[in-house]
Amino acid sequence: MRQCHTVLVSLLLLSTLLAASIEAKKVLVLENDVEGVQNITIHCRSNEDDLGVHVLEPHQSFQRELLNSLFIPNLYYCRFDWGGDAHWLDLNDYRYECPICTNVVLGGCEICRWSIKRNGSCLATDNKGSQRCYNWHK
């Protein structure tokens, strides 16, 4: 009886952890830090989800929770427009691992905080203001 109880508890714990890891939650944050520009227009979408068009004033941010399945990942990308120029950010680029994490398996999330700048985009690498910056795709 005790062995059966242990197996049952183990299976329950394993199924809970597996279910939590199947849908990995990320929080996308995009902030308008383009110097000398009043507003930027952003449009983010994936193969499954259109996050809509949003206009951000200087230092205003857009935040959205993104759900990705381990089996069928959503491929997100964003377009940024200002001053007649368009810039693109592929959020699934292998270089853009979102490093600000809590415990994903136990219900936390990854926070992908991007600062949108004139020459490129910068990904926050910690909670202290450090960033990794990338030039816009040409």
C-alpha cells in the first residue's frame, strides 16, 4: 500500500511538472527609447497570434504575455516604424535568450525586456540595467 501511494504521488508530481513545462510562459516588454522621436508604431505577430498595432510615446512600454508550446513554438517577430523607416526584430533568433528568469517549471516566467533604440534593440540581461544590444537587420 505504501509503495502504491509513493508511485501515485510521484506520477502526480511528474505530470504537474510536465504540464507546466509544455507551455512556457514569456512576458514580452518593448519600450520606446528612440532618441529624438516622439512616437513609434509597433506591430508584433507570430504564426498563430497577432498582437495588434500599438503606438508608443517616448519611454512608454508595451507588455504582453506570450505562450509557447514546447511541441509547436510560436515564431514571434515585431516591426517598428518611425520617421518613415521600418525596423524588424525576430524574437526567435537564437541569440535572444531572455536571461531574466524566475522558476519557469514551477509557474514563473521569462521576462524579455527590450529597449527599442534608433540604431537597434537592447535586451535586458539582469534586473540592474545591464543590456545586450543588437543592430537592426538590414
